[in-house]
Amino acid sequence: MHNLNLVDNLSSKRGGEIHEFKGRLLRLFIFLFVAFIVVITPFLFYQKIYAGRIYSGVYLNKNDLSFLNKREARLLLDSSIEEIERKGIVFEGESPRGKKVISIPSVLIGIYDPDLSRTVFSINLEKTVNRAFSLGRDRFFLKNFYQILKCKLKGCQIKTSFSIDKKELKEILKSEFSSLEQSPKNANFYLDRRGEIKFIKERPGYFFDFNEALGNIEKNLSLLDNQKIKLKLIYQEPQIKISEVENLSKKIVDLLNLAPVTLRYKQKKWQVSRYLFSQWITPVKENNIVKLGFDRDKINTYLKIISQQINVEPIDAKFKMKNGRVIEFQESRPGYKLDLENSLVNIISTLNKKQKDVELVVKRVEPLVLTGDVNDYGIKELIGRGISDFSGSPKNRRHNIAVGCKKLNGILIKPGEEFSLVKALGEVSQKTGYLPELVIKRDRTIPEYGGGLCQIGTTTFRAALYSGLPITARTPHSYRVIYYEPAGMDATIYRPQPDLRFINDTGHYILFQTKIKGNKLIFDFYGTSDGRKVEITKPKIYNIVKP
């Protein structure tokens, strides 16, 4: 009986606890529901108010974008972006040699040739505004709630969307400020007119930190901040002091007694005088010990001079076609080239042995196309043609187009080869036959070689396109150019970049033929057709902007 009462009491107590727990759970649910309604209702109302507008507390530097729609945000930021791109980025450099301030515009403009114009930096207004508008508009509710609350209470800073050609900027900075820099110079010696040894005291060097400057550029552009960037100067001490070189006096005399040194190749020989030989000798520091070594750069410079009397270029077998027939034939011939690296090793090794007679190393260079192979390339028919019109081009531009055209004529492209137009054209300079065109660079005009080569790039691009070849690298001009109409059919090249590259995937060799007819540049690709067809649509013009 007592046991029964005990069970009833326990059951009653447990039932009361469960009932109380359910009551608490219900009250908690009601509290959370009410809290949710209290919080979410204003949040949803807030979202409705800001529909189509940037949320409150969103800034780009000092520009308050709160409650602006996309059009209003573009209008607010456009003037700041236009001012930066118009005025350019200002740099200041100061060293013991002086002080200089320059401004680099967003675009470097070619005066007579648009091929030489290129964009250095640009700010994308549309992407920047979209970035501001997307804050608080994620797919995840809680993330949106957190972002909107954060922006409202603390403010949210966004950054611009921009592009920058770091390589071009760095080259400009180096060119402009190199006169204010100084390389560290180790102590050394030289021979005076009487052949006596004289010693030169060391000097410290100093350089500008261009990498830090590039980082500051990115920071400024991201915040639409156009303040002047001051270049940091870094000092560098020389490694070898004059006292250490003076201690080598006896060894210098002993080494100079080897002169004159003789270099040989077959029946030819070149004698290096005592004075020239003294310039090859230089103090070097190894394991914190200063000793005598050899200046590889100066020896190489001398070897390059005498290589002009040794080197013979190989000649490839070449042929031209007309109406399906070969009309020109050129026999292949091997060439010879002074092996600069191994000849240098021979010179230093021989001199270290206290010997003064050195045999130069010359290697045979085989032609890429041998005479016996020219009938095995499957050059059967025209597979593609590119045409462009350069009417109105100035004299120097026409000359450069002709030089580039001649350089490419007769080239054979191997099956599977990725053809590089920049590599095929090679060095572009006065030495290779090109004439200069004037280019605006900041506050002055300077001559630059290669004006007109984008006509070559565009015509090659069209020939590859109409041949149905895969294009692996192609960069259009920043704006439409009359020489390259219709729009979208152009390709800009500039050594070393940008390049035009494509792959010969026909399974056979391609013969590159070039010709000029009046103001027309015509490039033909001959090979073996595999039946592929090419269709090209008309261009769609969009994103027209004010000049």
C-alpha cells in the first residue's frame, strides 16, 4: 500500500515537471517568435526602403554612397575617376643627386601611330558601383543581416575595381628616375698612361624602391586617392674597400705579366694587350675574403666583338608557291657561332693556370629546314588569307610594315607548333632596319621603333583566323583604329608583350607568304586543307565612351 502511494507521488511529480518544461519551451518559442518579428519586420522594411539603392554606411574613401542608386553613384564617382585618369599618377624621387617629380598618365599615346599607344592603368566604374551595390545582397539571409548592420553602425569601406600594367609602370619609373640613382662601386685598380697601377676608392650606392611604389599605386587607386607618391630611397654599401685591394698589389703585377694573351680559332688569332687585359681583372669577395678574379661581362663584351669575324648564319631551305607550284628555291647551308659561354670558361680556366694561349669554342649551327626536306611538307594549297589596308600611313610606318613583311615571308610553321609573331619578327631596332615613330611619354615626345607592326599583327591574326587555327594569345587595341576596320579584327603586338600566338593543328606544315599590293597587306597561309570551315560574324559595337 505504501509502495503504491510512493509510485503515485513520483508519477505526479514527474508529470508536473514535464508540464512545466513544456510551458517554458512554449514561452521561449513565443519570445523568440516575437523577437524575430520585432527584429525582422524593421529589417525587411529597411530592405524595401533601400530596394535599388546602396545601403547606408557604404563609403569609397570619403565618398558617401549611402541611399544612392547605381546611376547616382556613377555620377558621384565618375568625376574623381576622370580626374585621376586625366592628371595621371604623380611621383616624387629625391636623392643626393637631386630631386624630380613626374606624372604618368593612364594612357601612353603614339602621335603618328596608334599601334604604340597603350593603357597603363584604368579604373572600372561599372564594377566599382556594382561592388558597392552588392553589399548586403548576398544569397544568405544572416550574412546580409550582418553586413547591413555593420555598415549602419560602423560603416563599410569598399575598394575600386582597377587594372594596372605593373611592368610598364616599373619600366617608366626606372627610366625616369635612373639619373637620381647610383650603383655601389667596389674599390678597384687601373693602369695609367705610364702603365702604373692606381687604386680607386669605393663608393656607396642608392636605389629607389619601385616595388613599394607599385604597392602604393594600387592602394591609392583602390581608394580613388590621387596624392603624390614619394619614392623610398634605399642605400647599399660596397663589398670591397680600397685597403683590401691595395693588399693585392703583388698578385696584380704577377697576373698582368701574362699579357699579351692570345685567343685562337683555326688560322685566326686575337691578341689582348696588357692594358685591355688589366680591365678583365677585378677584385672579388668570396667567403669574406678578397682575391683576384675576372670580369665576365668585359670578357664577354670583347668576345661579342670578335664573334662578328667568326659567326656565319645558317641558311634554311626556302621556296615560294604560285598557282600550286614552287617558283623559288633556296639551298640550305650550315652556320657557325662562337660559343660565348664555353669560350669564357676556357679563357678563365687557362688564365687561372697561368697560361696565356686560349682556344676559342665555335659550334656548328644546322639550318631548321634542310634541302632534302622541302618536298616532304605537304604544301599543297591556300588554307587562309588575311588582308588589311594601311592607306594614310606616314612614310616611316610604311617602311616598318615593309620590313616586317619581308621578315615573315617564307617562314615554315611546323605541325603542332605554337607560332609566336613577336619571336618571328625578332629584335625591333635601328640595327634590324626599322625607323622610329614619335611617341608621347608624359611631358615629352621620344622616338620609338616599331610603329606599324600592329598592321603586321592584325593581318597575321586575320590569316590565322580565316585558316581556322586556334588563337592562343591575342590582344586588341584599346580603341578603334581606322587601319584595322572592321572592329574586332585587330591584334596589337609590342615586344616582348603583348604577343600574337596560334597553333598549327592541321597536321602538316604551313608556309607563310607575304606581299604588299598598293596600300593592301596580304598574308597567305599555304598547307594541306583538312576540310575545316570558318564562319565569322559581323562585329557588335558597344560600350562607346567619350574621348
